[in-house]
Amino acid sequence: MSESTPFDVVIIGGGPAGYNAAIRAGQLGLAVACVEMRGTLGGTCLNVGCIPSKAMLHASELYELANKDFASIGIDVKPKLNLEKMLEQKAESVTALTKGIEFLFRKNKAEWVKGFGRIAGVGKVEVLDEAGAVIRTLEAKNIVIASGSEPSGLPGVEVDQKRIVDSTGALSLSEVPKSLVVIGAGIIGLELGSVWRRLGAQVTVVEFLDRITPGMDAEVARTFQRSLAKQGVEFKLGSKVTGAKASKSEVTLTVEPVAGGAAEEITADYVLLAIGRRPITAGLGLESVGIVPDKRGFIDTDHWKTAVPGIWAIGDVTHGPMLAHKAEDEAVACIETIAGLPGHVNYDLIPSVVYTYPEVAWVGKTEEELKEAGRAYKVGKFPFSANSRAKVNHEAEGFVKILADATTDEILGAHLIGPQVGEMIGEYCVAMEFKAAAEDVARTCHPHPTRSEALRQAAMGVDGWTMQA
């Protein structure tokens, strides 16, 4: 389109929120441009987050299986790690997927404008080059802020991407550390810690709280921690890192008990700082239109609308879980609302997954949340040790736990720990979206023998008639 013709939508950011918004806008016939400064589309998730980390988790899991488990099922091999090749295949997968998004942009007539997007007033986005010079100005009927997030910092711990790395650096270490300290026992830290432990590192996780994975059902989190500890991960809970000194060959951390007490020093080859992420809202020109982020940098929205008409915000810059699928849902709903359609996101049913072994997946309320709300509920549980497919695959660790309303039987939460549960949680997302009762799942025929039968057996257990355990 011509320089003088305004776009229907200009999106700032090409990650899961931004690129999905651009694709949906194109599908609906809107004139759309997506401003992204990175050399490829896909944002953090596709380039240095979700996707490459899963490539490394898959490869490292196969390596450990070959080392430890193949012999027990009659396969004798002696694997040799080729880290360079492992990193290379990760990069190849990322490149193929980013090229795929470029194709989808062309297919749906969404324009990718390369550069840094900055709002320069209502209906106006300036595109800057790497030097900060304005190279293009876009007129827009609607502006969607989808600038994403970045790793959070910690005072006293300076990330140099050499010895002290964040999640990006941890995906590209040139050697397997003999020792690795992970600061933060959240999903990112535990996934990346698992990668390097499988490849040979001694991993220690330092966590400020007295538990791992905040937000996860407490019973599941305890089981998860025991499993990781059994694999060799060491935990220092209720501990805070107050300083880090890096040399050419190692890092020395100062660690103190949160409750008070003597400090200690921990030395490791590498340190991974993984205490969460923060929204990227600085430098976006928000002040030009009077948008003021909160003290943590998040933009307040009402159905993705900011306080300024015609300016919207979605994904990690808004409140809620920083998850790619949450961002995608918001992208679709926001664009459909702009197009005059009834956009909707059910924020109560955003699933979470930890892609370690065992995997952990959950959706809906935890037991702790139901107790705090005073809601009467019933529990159904089923162990994978009683599931025939998991048993014959030697993947019998973990369980399925279903929470249902004590009166109506409506499913309120599903909490899974075990093999491939990230692929199975979708069944409960669909069931809960339709407000299914636990009995609905219990009386739905599941294929045998599959791990998914555990989902049915746990639902049976809500009313006390589990048949296979």
C-alpha cells in the first residue's frame, strides 16, 4: 500500500502475540503491518525460547535414554555426545519455523516492516533502524502493542552471556558444564537445568521460596521435586543469591538463607539466571499518547484495549501468564474485536506445561486455590504405574489428579505429572471449556492401551469407581 494510506492495524512486535495477530488480521481482510526489529519473525519463543529449548530437551532426553535405559529393554549402545551437532540441529529447526512464519505473512498479505517500532502519537508508528534513526512512518487506524518480554535481572548478578547466562545464553553453551547453578526454580530454570544435567552437568537450583514452581498444585510440585532430586538435581530452597563474581573459568555465588543466617559461597562453571521475565515497554513511545505502565512495566488493558482509543496491547506486556498460547489467544481475540467480531479469551483455562521428564501439565484451579475460595470439591487420582501403556514403556512415574465441584461434578482443575502429559492436558482444556462434569470424561471411551486412559480413570475416581487401580 502507499505511504499515505493508513493501515487498518500496525502491530509492534513479531512474537507469538504479534505474528498471530498479523496473520489473523490478514485472514480477515485488514491491511496490516507488523514491525519487528529481530532479523527473523517468531519473537523470543521461536528464536531463543520455547522452540529451541524443546529441541534441546528432546535431544538431551534421547541421549540420556540411550545411556541409561536402552540396555534394560535389550538395546546395547554406547552413545557419544556431539554437542556441536546438537546445537546445529536446534538452529536448523528454528530457521525452518521462522521461514514458515514469513511464508504465512505472504500468504495472508501481512507486511513485515523490519525495524524497531515506536509510537509517535495516536495513529502513528515510527520505524527505527539499529542506529535509532527513523526510516519510515506508518499511519494506523489501530496500533497493537505486542513487544513481548525479556529475562529479569537480579542485583549483584550481572549476566555476561559467558559464565553468567540467561535463558538465551543457556541454549548455546559451547561445552557441557561440570557444574551449573540455576538461580530460580521456575519452569525455564528447571527445563534448561534438565538439559545440561542430562548431558553431564551437576546441577544445583537455588530458589528464594521454600518450594519449586510457584503456581503449580502443591502436591504435584512436591512429587516433581522428588523426581528431579532422584535424577540428581540438588535444591537449595529458601535461599537468596546476593552476589556473583565471575572469572574466566568459573563463578562464585554468595548465597544466604531467606530466613536469616550465615552466608555461604557456591562455585560453579556456569550460572543460569532464570528468575522470571519482565515486559518490554521501555522505548515504545508510550508517553507520546499518555499510556503509563505499572511499576513492573505491564500495560493495563480492558479486553486488550489500553486507556487510549485505537491502541491495544496483548501478550507478555499485559497481565497474566507469560505464555505463547495465551499470547496467541489474545492476538486472535484482539484482532477479531478490531474487525467487529466477538473476540474472547477464557483466562481461567490457560494451560501450563513443564517439558522436563516427567512432564508436568495443568489447567484450572489448584487445591490450594479451591480451599482458599472455600469451594467444596472432590478429588480423583490415578497413577501412571497402573496404566498399561506407561508400564510397558517404562514410564510409570507420576499421576493424574482431577478436581471437581462437590455438588455439580463440574471439572475445576486437572493436574498431571508423567509421560507426555503436555500432549494430554488438551483433553481437559476442551472438557472444561464446555463445562464438562468429571463423569462426562469417565464415561467417554478412550483407546487402549494408551496413556490417555489415565485421564479417564482419574475422572472415575472423583466418584470413587476407579477400575484399574
